Amino acid sequence: MKRVLALLLAGGVGSRLNVLAKLRAKPAVPFGGIYRIIDFTLSNIVNSGFFTVGVLTQYKPYSLMKHIGTGIPWDFIGRNRTAKILPPATGEKNSDWYQGTADAIYQNLPFIKAHNPKYTLVLSGDHIYHADYNQLIEFHEEKDAQITIPMMEIPLENAHHFGLGITNAKYRITGWEEKPKQPHSNLASMGIYVFNTDYLVDILANNVGIDFGKHIIPHAIDTTDVYAYPFKGYWQDVGTFQAYWEANMDLLNPHSKLNLKEWQIYTNVEEEETYGDRGPSYFDGSAHISNSMISPQCIIEGTVENSILSPGVRVKKGAIVKNSIIMHDCTIDPSSKIDYSILDKNVIVGSGAKIGSGDIECPNEKTPSHLNSGLTVIGKSAIIPQRLEIGRNCIVHPYITEDNFESDRIKCGSTIEFAL
């Protein structure tokens, strides 16, 4: 009997990441140059010594499924090792998408029963963190709990985005608030659950509800022992542009607790039809690079400061990139300037263009809740014309071309889009 089975929820739409999640599931969004967000949870699983994982996919799953493949990069292949992709069930009784986190697990009860674990570890694929799940399992056993939820203290002003627990002195959860408008706690759920498998199967079979945070956990608190595991390490929900940008910038901060080498994060380097490792980067004699992370096969002839560049990026002579995240195979033409921006893959920035300039106080007009901190975001394969100036808090949708820009200056807070 296998003691622990990991189920990784990776089907999220990621609506607050807007154009970065328009063509892919949120866990498949690139992070830190060569990685994707899901790599952190997958690496935590294997580094904890667990080698059986079901990855529950749903929204635009192709890039995620392609990235995971057979699971080889994380050592999920071989005898008694597997990384199984689990899409929503089909058939007369279960033809819908996963209706919630609990419904997703319910639809995969046959997978759970086939492996017959003592504990089922339910994980989220869209957070940046490092954890040894063995410590969590040990805590769960010590408390003789039916459910254990890792939780951490967060700023109260951000608490309304999370499920919140109220605990006694022994860490037993006595109250629960699911994304309340006026939080009474700042102890936030990390979206991780340890269940005694017998209890999980029973409670799902009783149709308590379709979502863990909204239905299952409140019900369980009233009827059984649910505990909060106090988590003290680095953890970041990168579900917003600002949080995503800040977590990437933490990689450049030597005082940050985000440490890829110590965490032993693995990824699939065979991406974008490029098999095997990419070639080395080239730094021209005129290049100026400071406090930045430069991935393989980049060509740097201009200036890069406080930025993260994924593989294949080219920064040409006189171009300046500051405080930005530039994803795979973007081209930054001569004399262009990019500041406080996120560029998705294969973006071309024409000569003399400026991205991320002007008034920081003007939120995005179409989606002000998504973009209001001064960042500018350019979607995949967009082409930015020469000498175009794009203000802050702007969004340019994927595959936009020169013909979609009606002037040479895009005011702050604008959104440039067309129907795909």
C-alpha cells in the first residue's frame, strides 16, 4: 500500500493574470526565466519522496500537458512512479468540467481508490513556495487529525483573497471564513490539504459540496478534527500581475527566502519544440548587465538592469530593459526602452519604442482590479511598432500587430485587443 498520494489541482483559469493566462492554464505560466509556476509544487512532491501524483487539468491544458509529459524531469517515471494527467470525467453522468476543487477530487475517486493511500495530499499548482510535505504528514499524525491545512499569517489588507482560519492554542481550527469582505483573521490557507483517505472518500460521497474552502472545510470543522499546520517559509500566491512580478523580483534579492538552488526546483528544458538544453548566451562588448537573471541563448548588446530574461531573448544595441520580465524568444530592437513591464513569449519591440512610461496613478480602464500598480503587460507574439510609446498599466493582447495601433502613443491604462 502506498502511504501518500498527491493530487495536484492545475486547471485554474487564472483570470487575474489576464493575458498571461489567455492562452494557457495559470500553472503553465513561465516563471523565473526557465521555469513554470507548476514546477515548484512538482519539485516539492518529488523532493519530499513522493513519486505518485495525479495532475488535474481543465482550462487550456495543452501547454501544461506538454510541459509535464511523462514526468521524466521530476523523476516521475519508473517502477511505482507516475505523473498522471487527469482531465474531467466524460460520460452521461459526468460530462461537465470540474465544478470546484472538491468536485475535481470527487471525479477522480477511482484514481485514489486504485492507489489505496493512507493519506491523500491535495495541492495547488499555482503557488511559489518550498515545503517538505513529510513534516506536514508528521504533524497531521501527531494531531490525529482528519484534515490538516497549512496556513500562514499574511497582511490583513490582503486577507479577503483567501480562506481564513481561526484556531485555538493547539492549532485546531474552530472557525472559517472563505474570502470574506471584512476578515476577522489573517491566518490564510495555502490551498494545501492533507486528508485521511477514508474520511475524504466518505465526505465526498455524502455530497457536502463542490468546493473545499466554501463547503467541505466549514462542514468538517463542525463535525471532526481539522488542524492548521503553521507554515513559516516563503510562499507566494502569484495570481495577480503585481504578485507575479514581485515573486520574480524576489529571485534578484539576495535577502529573499526564495532560493532556487537550495529548493532544488526541476523543470522540463525541452520546451517550445527546442529539444535539449539551449546554447550559451552571448554578451556583446557594449552590453551592460546588472542585478539580472539571464537565461541560456540570450543575446545582449544593450542594457539590462534588475530584470529576468527567459531563453532566447535578444536585446539589441542601445535598447534598455529595466525592472522587467521578458519571456522566451522576445526581440528588443535598437534604442527601445522597457521599464516595469512583463512581456510574454515571442514579442517583438520595434526600434525606438517605449513600453512602461508616464503616469503610474492611472489604472487600467478595462480591468482596473487586475492592473493598477504601474506595470505594463504585453501578450504573447504581439508586435510593437517602431517609436510607439505605451504608458503604464496598459495591456496589449496576444498576436496584436502594428495595424492594431491607431496612434504612436498609447495612453496609460489602455487595453489594445482584438478577437482571436
